Amino acid sequence: MFKNITIAGAGTLGSQIAFQTALCDFNVRIWNPHPDRAKRRLAALRPFYKKDMGLTDAQFDKAMENIHSISNDWEIPFKDCDYLIECVPESLNTKADFYHNVCPHLPEKTVIASNSSTMVPSQLVNYVDRPDKFLHMHFANHIWTNNTAEIVGTEKTKPEVIKEVIEFAKAIKMLPVHLQKEQHGYIMNALSVPFLNAALELWANGVADPITIDKDWMNSTGCPFGPFMSMDMVGIRTVYAIFSQQARTPEELKVAKTMKDMIDAGHYGVEAGQGFYQYPNPAFKRADFLTSIEAR
Amino acid sequence: MFKNITIAGAGTLGSQIAFQTALCDFNVRIWNPHPDRAKRRLAALRPFYKKDMGLTDAQFDKAMENIHSISNDWEIPFKDCDYLIECVPESLNTKADFYHNVCPHLPEKTVIASNSSTMVPSQLVNYVDRPDKFLHMHFANHIWTNNTAEIVGTEKTKPEVIKEVIEFAKAIKMLPVHLQKEQHGYIMNALSVPFLNAALELWANGVADPITIDKDWMNSTGCPFGPFMSMDMVGIRTVYAIFSQQARTPEELKVAKTMKDMIDAGHYGVEAGQGFYQYPNPAFKRADFLTSIEAR
């Protein structure tokens, strides 16, 4: 079993993976070009773990002690690393550069995973010096509650490596989902992108407004959220980036424009305090959401 | 407010709408070519209303008393009808014939709704003698729990008529969802068809098996069901009918074939006791469904 885990890139997901791994008693080292930013990201997790996971301040502090270093050094974070999780920005060049730089510093034993959400392993494997020890391990935002780890290798990945990573996923309290074959968007996004697009099309075509669409889906299926609530969670900037690429009809372009206006006004989702709903007390949290106001 | 409601066609949905309407104290009349079959359909609802809605036998019997007639007569069910809900089989010819036959027997006041799931109002409005009093009111199977009524008219439907139908929907304990414009599949199916197709594509392409896909979706989103659980509920015959029409690649054809084999073996979903899962105690009802067995 892995013991020394290095997280490269402590952005939104990287910092969450680092803390969750530390909380589960692994030795964690963080590589980040700006160590101060990484520290701020980690500190910002405290209220979430307190609220969602019931952690005490003492427990949070104790977990932080398992993070042994946060640096932009090319030696310390990598020299005895069992498992490296790469979370650097989603650009092929950035990732290629990172692998080019880091591989010479890694011991032979190190297994490398990318957390890339937009790339597939066959795109990245050529940049590592150990294709048999390379795979993707994809996390979802707020990994402490959305605790799925989508795991997929290439044809070259050794089965033992996949197994070890599955064990590691369980050890940090993730549900490991092993994909037999690489897939853009893995499983979760491969399902949710067409679902969210269908909702945007209904809105674009003037069939119903976002709130009504959410109510219909929730009431008809018993699902605790509707598509526009999901978009607020994912962030409207991401939804816009995907939808605007394929928008062609005047109706689609109008919806893309509406989302652009929302983003420009700073209303880009839960994180911003406003999206399709207003936070922290959105309408859908009210007990009478589905019954009080007539769905238009 | 409507008082006398006639349901034409007491198949799966028609019988449910008739009983739910009777339970909510309306005067109900049923038109069905085979009155005996309609009676059997109604009787078959008893265990569901007892189990899901906590109805006593006495309450069920009392509601049944509000069903004043079940006949294939062209006079009795229609002569003082305020609101006619047409639930005859999903064939344009069958519906056109029905409207041709029924309209001369309806008083001027009668509002007509079709429960069609596959057609849109502009396809049917030409067959009625009162376009301003015609609209669609679409119910989902098991209307007592999946209590959404999707309501949509044509350009000719009077706004007052829409309003009356929305009030009626509330009176029979449905969430009325008014679509501003007609839409194939209304909202619910317009969202779920692309979602279920995406799941079938993942399976077809060998990314993961149905159970793993369900687990990923449930664990990642907190939704209480996954796409293949939905398919079991909808019925694999319906899913197959939609998917097989568009299957082109060898992988898609293979999945279509697998579903066809399931249907031929009688494993077409919840109703059959077997689909992707086995019923009445499917694996996903176990508390440890998401954690016990490693998602493959």
C-alpha cells in the first residue's frame, strides 16, 4: 500500500485531495509553484470539513500535520514518493511540461495519476517515463461528500497498479469506479453533459423556464436536484464554456448570451452566491418548493 | 371548476387517472371498448394505493363509488362531461377515430385533453371540433407518487382553459407543469431520453457495466437512482424501442441485441421481476450497495 503521497498542483481539487489524503493518515507532500496560495487553499477547507463532516478544529489541525511539506522545490516533494497525483492546470502543454520536469526526480517505484477532467490517459501517457505505472484518477469537486474516484488506465497500465490505486481510493474513503476503457468526461460527465444540454435546449426553445424544468424533473423522478441546480453547483462558467461551443440556432445563441450575461454580472453559481438560484438559502431548500408556487 | 370527468381508455394510465380523480371526489365516468378489462385494471390498483398511499380497503371502496359508470357506450360517459381525458392507444389513427366518434356526443362545455406521451397537441388538434378547448395533459406511470401533470396547449387553446386544467391538476394532487410551447417528450422525457441514451452508450462502448454506471451516478450526485434503475422502471421494452431505432455502430447494435435478449427472456424490468436488477429486493435497496462491492 502507498504511504507517501504527493499532490502536484494545489488548486481547487488538488488541495481537497491533499487534505482528504492527510486526514486518512497518509504522508502528504504538496508541490505548487506558489506555496502560499496552496496554504490558503488548504485553510479554506476548514469550514467545509467542520460543517459537512463534523470535524473539530483539533481534528483538522491534526490532519494538517500529515502534510509534511508545501513547496515549489523539485526534490523534496518527489524523492520518496509512492504515488503522485497530478492536478496542474488543464492544459496539455502545462501538463506535458510538468511531466517532463518531474519524471527525472521520481524514484522508479512512483505511480503517477492525472486528475485531468478534460483529457484522457492516452493523451498524457506519452509524456511520462513509465507508461505501465500511469493512469487517471478523477475526483469531483467537494471530494469529502462527492466521494467518487473514477479510475482508468491505458493498455499499458499494469493491472497491479490499477489494483493498488483502487485500494488507495478506498483508504481515502472514495468509491473507486474503474472504467474498462478511457472515455471523455469519464462516466459522471458523460452522463451529465447530455442531461444538462437537454435542459438548456428546453429553456432555449422556450418550453419552460429553468425553475419549472427543475421542478418537473425533481417531482417526476424523486431526484433531490434538477438540472439548473446542478449547473449552479458545477458553475455556470463551465456550463457556458461547453454549451457555447455547440450553440448554433438563434435560440441556443440567446441562451448562451443569457448565461454570458449572468457570468458578467457575477452570477455564476453557488460559489458566487447567485446563479439560477440565490444562495445560501435557495428557493429549492424550502419544504414547499415543489408545491407552493405553481410551476409555470 | 370541473365536476364531471370522463376518462376515455382505461389502460395503464387511464385507469390510474380515473381512480386518482375519483379518490379526489370528482364524478368519474370511464369509456372503454372492453369494460371488463377496465374493471380489472382498476381493481389492480388497490394494493398500490394501500402500500404507497396508506389507503384502507374502505377508503379504496369509497373512492370507487365515485366512478359512476364504466361502459363502451357513446352516450352515457359523455353527455354531461366537463372534462374529457383521452387515454386511448398511442396511434394517430386510433386517436383520430376516437375524436371523430366522440365529438358529436360531447356538450359544448367539454374541455378535451389528450394524455398522449408520443404526440404533440398540434398533431391532434385538427381532429377535434373545439381547438380552443383542446390541450395535452400528460401523466407519468404511478401517478399517485410520480404526481406530475405536464400541461400544454396549442396557439388556439384559450388561456382560461389552461387555467382550469391547472386548477384541476392541483385538485387531483398533481404538480401542474405548464409548458409554454409543445415539445416532444414534454420536459421529463426530453431530459431523460438523452440521459438514458448516454448511459447506454457508455455500456455499449465497454466503458463500464450498468451497475457500475449506476453507482457512479448515484455516488457522485446523491441522486437516489441511476440510469439503469430508471430503465428497469420505465421498462426495457420502451427503452429498447427508442434506442434500437438509432443504433448504428456495432457496439450500439450489440447493446440493442442484449436488451432484445433480455426482453425475449422476459427480463424487461421491474414489472417482470427482473431487468438490470432482480425484484422485489434489488441490490440497490441494500444499505451497502454503494460501498460493499467494489465498483468494477
